[in-house]
Amino acid sequence: MPLKSPDLTKFTTLSKVVTNVDFFDNVTGVGFVKIYFAGGWDDSAQYFLTTNSSVVGDELNHRLKSTGAGINADFDIEMTRNFTVAGNNAILTYQTHVDTGENMTVSFIVNHVDKDNTETIIGSVSGANISGSAGAEYNVNTMKVPLTKKRFSKGEKLRIHVVPNGSNVNSSFFCDPSGFWGFTGEDAVVFPFTSYIFLPVEVPQ
């Protein structure tokens, strides 16, 4: 028997939303996306964020050098899909270099940037003061970044504002996703100049 009302023939299907993550934490119930800090050679976006670990940092800009007064750099990535940053701890790992007798700290501010370029801080953290010992001091630093839950829409940006503040211009924050650039330490162990953040995101379940 045919349906008399065309409205009765209408139906709606919900497509399953798939979120790609690098790992899912069963304890916290959130996924984590690994995002790398990168340095390039581009006047409009010299520093940026990427999920591609094959990107090689530019020869001149794979490090963000410090000065006595500190310098600032924005690392951006534009969203091509909607997603929600979870109200959880991000995990931040970064590489630094400090000369003998000098010291350095690095501060991070995590921002949501809307289409009007309005920034909203969703998290911030400052690293410990690092002192250079005999010879150049290379350090791997890891810490958590408490984040506020925030919805990101397509076309908006995640921006991480990085401020390396040191007593010497050669103190550096490194940003080479591929690890092409690095330091060879004791026993020929190579430390790649790679810095990244594991960003917590909500995963539909």
C-alpha cells in the first residue's frame, strides 16, 4: 500500500563520525593527536604546527633562538574539520639548548583562534629554568598542560604561542618534526631536535 503523505517517506541517517588519533587513553576516555612544532622559510608563516613527522625543519629556522628579553613566535595549524579539545591534560615534549653558564625557560600559551582571528586562551604552562653546564647543554623536557574544553570549527586555528627566554642569544627551542637535525651525545646517541604536543580530543564512542 503506498504511503499517502510524502513526509512519511522521509528519513534521516546519522553518519558515524570517525576521529583519527595517535592513541586512545582508556583511563581518561579521550584520544590524543600528536602535533609537531615546525620551522620553515615563509614570511607569512615562518613557524607552524603539523601532524606530519616527515617535515624537515628549515636549515636556518629549525630552532627558535632566545635573547635576554625573550622573543615570541606563534605556531598555527588550521582546522579542516570540526572537533573538540577535551578538558584534560595535553602532554608537551620539547628540546632545548643552553650554553655553558647560561640559563633559559620556555613558556607556552595554547589558543583557540576563530575566523575573525580572535584568540581565546585554553591553556598555558612554563617550563623549568634550565642551566647550561660544562659544554653545550641539550635537554629533553616533558610536562603536562591543563586545557579547557573547547570546540573548534572548520576554518579556525589552534595556535601555540612559544616564548623562549634566555640569558644568551644562542639558547634555543627546537622545531624539526623529522629529527633530521639533531645532536650526537655520549655513546653516539643521537637526540633529534623534535618538539611536539599530544593534544587531547574527544572521540565519539
